[in-house]
Amino acid sequence: MSKSKKPKQDTTPYKNYSAYLKSVDTSNVDNTLGNLTSYALNQSKNLMNNSNWYLPEVNPEDWTLSVEASDEARQRAEEATFNSVMNYLQPQFEQEKSDLETSLINKGLPVGSEAYQRAMTDYENAKNQAINQAAYQSVLNGQNAYSQSLNDAIAAGNFGNSSLSAIENAQLASNNAQQGLMQQIFNAMSGSPSSYENQQNIFSVDAGKAAVDYQNALANAKGGWTGALTGAIQGGIAGAMTGNPYAAAAGAAAGGYSGYNSNPYSNNGINYSSWADVLSKYKTNGSK
């Protein structure tokens, strides 16, 4: 019986790739990762005390969304204006009334006369007009104070909101700067494995080679014994045809030995010189 040997699956690429991976220098990546880890640890310890990382937190309630004018400011302005004017006018009113009464008496107009009464009415009208003018001016100043308080509140709100916006922008800029720096470092390391990643790659390659070796070993065992059985049957038949029972037994033994060696998947291409060598090989390896 003759068959050409079929090559088993070649594991040379696995071996070469595994050897290459084991030669890769990962020290730069490992050192960089170590530095980043140490930096992150130190920053986390000093986060609350490091002004480069920490900025005041901006809460929604910190923003000024509406303002109100001050009615108290209006009242104060009205009262202050009116009192100031009346403090100035009141002495004048008293002096003008006294002068008028003296003038009317000197003119011979008795108190209660029509001419006297008309003169006093004109005086009271002028006095009331002055008082009304003072009241109008006080109301006007109160409205101006009210408007000014509103403008001040708006300006204060805008200033506060601008400050909060500046804080948020600073926080965003700080975060972007940190993220940009981290991204640059990660980009620089892109494609360079760490020792941990390289060990994973080596494990995967070695595991693949082991799987192929296992499949080859199964094929070796199955193929060797199948060939031996086939050779024994054929050798036994050939020996029996001679009519000698010992020849049949000898033919079966010779055929089994020849079939084991000629199987394309048996024993990694190794030819055994006798059945004793074949059985010794399987006994040593614990094969069934």
C-alpha cells in the first residue's frame, strides 16, 4: 500500500510571530502610562487646592434671570425732594404773608373786607402753586430714582452673569486644554502596545499554535491506527491466500506496521522500524 504524505498544517507563522512579539520593546509606552497614572493620582489628591484645576462651581440659581426696581428708592427720593423744597419755601411763605397783612392794613383795608380777602386769596393760590410744584418735582425725582435703581439692578445682573460666563468659559478652556493634552499623548502612543497588550497578543498567537498542534496530534493518532488496521486486514488477507495460518498472522502484523508508517498524518512523518517502537511511543505518551 502506498500513499503520498500530506503535509500537516504548518505552525511556522505562529512561531515567527510569537518570537517577533516577544522581541518588541514596550518600555516607552509602559513608562508613559506609568507617568500618566502617577500624574492622575497626584492631581486627584490636590484637586480641591489646585487653582489650575479647580474653579468655583456655577449653579443654575447663581444666574440673574430677572431684576426689580426699588420702590424704597423712589419713596426716599420723593420725600427728600419735597422736604428740601418745603424747608426752603416755608419761611418765605410766612414772611410773604406777614408782609402782605401789614401792607393791607397800611392801605386802610380792614381784615375781612372784600379787597383784603381777595389779596389773601391770591397769596394762598400762589402758595399752593409753589407747594404743588414742589410735589411734582419730588414725584419726578422719585421716578428718576426708581428708573435708576432698575438700571443699576440690570447692570449688576449683567455684571454677575458676565462673571459667571467667564468662569464657565475658563472651566471649559481648562477642560479642553487638559483633554487636548491627554489626546496628544494617546495619539502619540497609538499603535504602540503596552507590555500588557503585547502579552495578550503573545498569548493569542501561542494559543492558536497550541490549537493547531493539538489538531495535528489528533490527526496523527487517528491516522496511524487507521492505517495500521487497514494494513493488518490487507496483510492478513494476503497471508491467508497462501493457505498457511502463520503466514496470515505474519501478513497482518507486517501490513499493520506498514500501514501505520504510510498514513499521511501519522507520527509527524517519522517511520518506526517495528511494532514495538510504535507501541512504545503510545505507551510513553499515554495515547489510546
